[in-house]
Amino acid sequence: MAGITREQAKRKIAQLRQEIWHHDYCYYVLNQPKISDSEYDLLMKQLEGLEKQFPDLGTPDSPTQRVSGQPLKGFRSVRHQTSMLSLSNAYSTEEIKAWVQRVHKNVPSREIDYVVEPKIDGVGIALTYENGKLVLGATRGDGETGDDITANLRTLASIPLSLQPSSKYGIPEFLEVRGEAYMNKNDFAQMNRQRSDAGETTFANPRNATAGSLKLLDPRLVAKRPIKCFIYSLGGLKRGPEFKTHWEVLQTMRKWGLRTNPHNIPCRTQEEVMDHVVSWEARRDELEYEIDGMVVKVNSLELQDILGFTQKSPRWAVAFKFRARQATTKLKDVMVQVGRTGVLTPVALLEPVEVGGVTVTNSTLHNFDQIKRLDVRIGDRVVIERSGDVIPNIVKVVKSVRKGKEKQIPVPKKCPVCGHPTVREQGEVAVRCPNPLCPAQLRRTLEHFASRSAMDIEGLGESVIEQLVERGSVQDIADIYSLKKSDFLKLELFADKRAENLLDAIEKSKRQPLERLLFGLGIRHVGERASSDIANYFGTLDALVHASKEQLEEIPEVGPIMAESIRQFFHQKQVQNVLEKLKHAGINIIQPETAVTGERKFAGKTFVFTGELKNHSRSEAESIVKQLGGHASSSVSKKTDFVVVGANPGSKFDKAEMLNVKILSEDEFDKLIK
């Protein structure tokens, strides 16, 4: 701000920080955002500008300082204020009842109530605040000492850098709290997809991903990982309130701005405890994150002191562990799949085994580096893990039962489908088949090209494509547009009407906008949203094909890696030939301008559709949004303006409710567009 005095800047900086802290609290703790992302970004931009103009007014706890400094050389060891002990486990309702009986035996003639909390399957951490400022963040370690990962934990937006004063208790002089860092299942899956597309190592499960991320030496990399945190207990307190119950501790920590689990609940009786822990075992997949049990705690802090500790665990708490989602079985063989981009993925073929109520016969091995890390061999006894909707994977080899006849799994030197020599680019984990005419890649390329999000060719599914490729009727995606009715009548289960319908769908796809064609081409690193942004920026395919790397990087959605990938794609001779064939077939290669008269009523608005729509197909509804100047997204976030709900909605509906996103029925959406 030009012309502002230092004293004015000081007051404005204090005001902006307070506003930003308040909105962080509303979003992360209360799940009730009060302003839009753009308004929040504007506040942050103002603060960054003032702190840059007056560097001496900067402070370590400023919201602008979450990611700062250079990579660390290592982590120092720190001692916890009090030991971070493990909990004793109960594996049945009978064991919970036995624990309750022991508690009553140790404190007879006392009325006892409890608090039940979800047991997050994450990574234990401890946070220390002095006079309300975060000064230390540490791993659990051995319970007595842990690693100082303060710089990494400061990057987590769900951890406040400064506590908010409670109207009743103010801010303590010293506070140590314990919590669990974790990743949501959807965030984890998306991160793995992005890593796989980039040829990087994928993680086995959210917990491993969180643990590995927090031990990175560069906080800037940690900031890119989707890690969140729940606080669940007090570790130490000086010159602060005198609490009587654990429930009071949780409520006050929430007022201080610390994020506690909204599913924590006080229970007055043993029966309430049992009902709660049993019900959550059946409902665990409703949560966005993994839980492996429920923690039951005596609520009274006085009784906690009386009950005390064993050498390893507190007597006043127990963890009810859900039934394991792991099982052991034999690895019979390994099949190598070739993906759309040529990546070779090893898949384990297993003796059938039930894991979490599902019979598992196949399991991902992610990549050949993972095989080497696990030292897994054909014939091994392996441990399979299945968590929620995550694909089952091998987490461990039972080496103690090896017989010496197990066979090692080599990295393929040739593509198992076309026989072309494989390649492994420097710095990449992925082993690839570079042959663009590989039949395995062709099948998946055709499926992607015809999919609803791309050219939307209804009827051109997996089985039809399989037969067309086997018969040699198509050699690339452009050959789809040279197919005749007689080509389809040679296929299984095809008669005149079905062949005519498919030909009509192929003809209709020629009119799709350029963004659909770009997405359908399957350019590495270029997703649906990027395809739309690129098409809108360049307007025509020819302009994009001849664009320089620098021109591509002018688009906010496009970084150096994506820009280079696009350039390499369009420089391939095979790709140029396919594009010429597509043009000759009459494919639209222009991105139409927004077809709307008058006001672009959805400008700046983001819509998400979930459930079964009755009046529109999903692609039609999304197209309408774009025509009216809006953006259609596939996932719900705090940036979403509307979620349109059809019959049998999925988890997007639940997330919209949690984030207080405006929910519309399809009829309400139709009223809006009219």
C-alpha cells in the first residue's frame, strides 16, 4: 500500500492476521467457512504485501510463514513433556466389558462416565505452544523422545500457528497437546494417481504416505501433500485452566483453535459405550479417513490420576480394535499390465482369501521398485491389506516360511504385449513400453478416447474395442471414424440397429468441443480441467500444436512438466499422422466461444454433479454449466459453489453437507438454467 506509515501498517497487519486466523478456525475447526476462497486469498495477498513492504513487522507465527526456509539437514531429537504411551487393546466387546469392570474395581463407589473417540489410522504427533505460539512439533518416536519436525508441521493448515484466546480460559503459558496426522482417502487416491501419471513411486496406504511425508527434509514438499491433523489429548499444561474432565479439555482445545474430531462423544454408561463402538465398526467406511478402532477414556481427570498407568499404557483408556482387514495368502504368479501411457504395472495373482468381507484374488504391486523393497517372490506367503475402497495390496512377506523354491520377479526387458524393448527414463520409477502402436496401449487409448468425459461415444465399450483391435479394424483412434456398418456386423452380438446406433454416436462425437478432443488424446499429465483451460486459451488445435513451451506455461493450469509433455506429444510423427486423419474425418478442432446470449449467469461458479440425473446426462449438465460461463468439477471442495444431487448420491453429497456447500436438486438446477 503506497503512502502507508509504519504505524498504520502495524495495525493493518495485526487486523489481517486476526481475520485470517478467524477464517482458518471457521474452516478447519468448525467446518463452517464464512468467506469464499478468493476473498481469503485477497486477505492473504494484502498481508503478504504489507509484510514485504515492512519486513521488520514479520513474525514467525504469521499465516504467511507456513512454508519458509531451506531444506533441513536432519531432525534433532526432542523429549516429550510426558510420555506418549501406547494404549492397551481390546478385540471384542467382552474385553471392553472386562476393562470397565477393572476400572470400577480400582475406583469403587464412584460414578464413572466416559468419552469415546475414533482411533485415526495415522501418525502420532505432539505440539507445544508457549504463550499461544507454536514452538515445537514432534513425532511420537519411542514415546519418550521424538524427532523435531516443527518446520513440516507448520505447513499443515489444520494446525494453528497461534492459539485463539478462549473467553473463559484465555491462553495458557505452556501447552503440549497430542494428535494424529493423517490423509483423507480421496486425497490419498488422487495423490497416488498424480504420482503414477508422473512416473513416481506410489504409496501403499494413507498412513505410510503420511509418515513418509512428515519425514521429508524439505518443508516445501510437505506443503504439497494433503495432510490433516486431529488433536485428541493434553500432554502438558502450565499456568492454564484447571480442567475437571477430558471432555472439557476437548471442548476448550477446540475454542483455542485446535482441530478435534467432531465424532468424539461423551457416554454416561457402559451400554452407551458399547453401542457406540460397535456401531462405528459397521460405519467406518462412511468417514473420509481411515480408522482402525475406537478409543474409550475415563472422562474424569481426577479418576485418571487415581487409575494411573502400567509400564506401557494408561489404565484409564483402552482401544477397541476393529476386526483386521489383513490376511495371509500365497502369491501364485505376477501378471504385468500395460497402461494407456505405456506404464508396466505388476499385478499379483493370489490364492483366493477373504479380507474385510471381500474375496481377494488379485492385488496391486504398484511398481518394480516396490517388489524390490518388499523382496517379494512368486510362491511367497504374503500379507494382504484392504482399507476402505483402496485396492488391496501386499504389505509384507512372511519370510519365515520360505522354502527356497520361490522365484524372483525380474523387471521386464520387453513389453509383454507387443515385445518392444522397455525403457525407464532417468529419475522415474515407471517402466514403460514406448511403442505407441502397442495393442495394449491402443485398447486403453481407444477406451479413454470414447469415454463419457472425452468424445462420449456411447456403445463403443471395452468388449467392442477388444474385438475391433483383435480383428485389426483399428490401428489408432482416427480409424474409429472410418468404420462402416459392415465392420460392426462382424462383431459378436451386433445386429443392424445396434450397428446403426453406434455409427450415429461416432458421427455425433465429431461435434464435440476441442477440450473433449484434447482430453481424449490422452496427453501425459493433461487432465480434464487442464484440457479445458488449454482449449479455451488457444482456441484451435493448430494454434496449440504450434505453441512454444513458454506460451503453454502462460496458462495458470500448465507448469513446466505439463508444457514439455504437450510439446513432446505433438512432435511425434505418429501423433501428427493421427491428427491429419482426424481432420480429414471432419472432427471439430475449434473450441467454441461460450454460446449464451446476454449475461453469463454462472461466471465464476463451480458446479459438481452426483447421483443419477433424470433430465440430463452428466456430460450434458456439465456442458450447460460451461455454456453459461461456469466450471464443472468432478470433486467437492471449499471452492465448490453448488452440488446438484440426483438419485442415490455418493460421498460428494456428504462432503457438500460437511462443507456447507449449497445443494440443489435437479429440478432446482433446471430452474436456474432457465
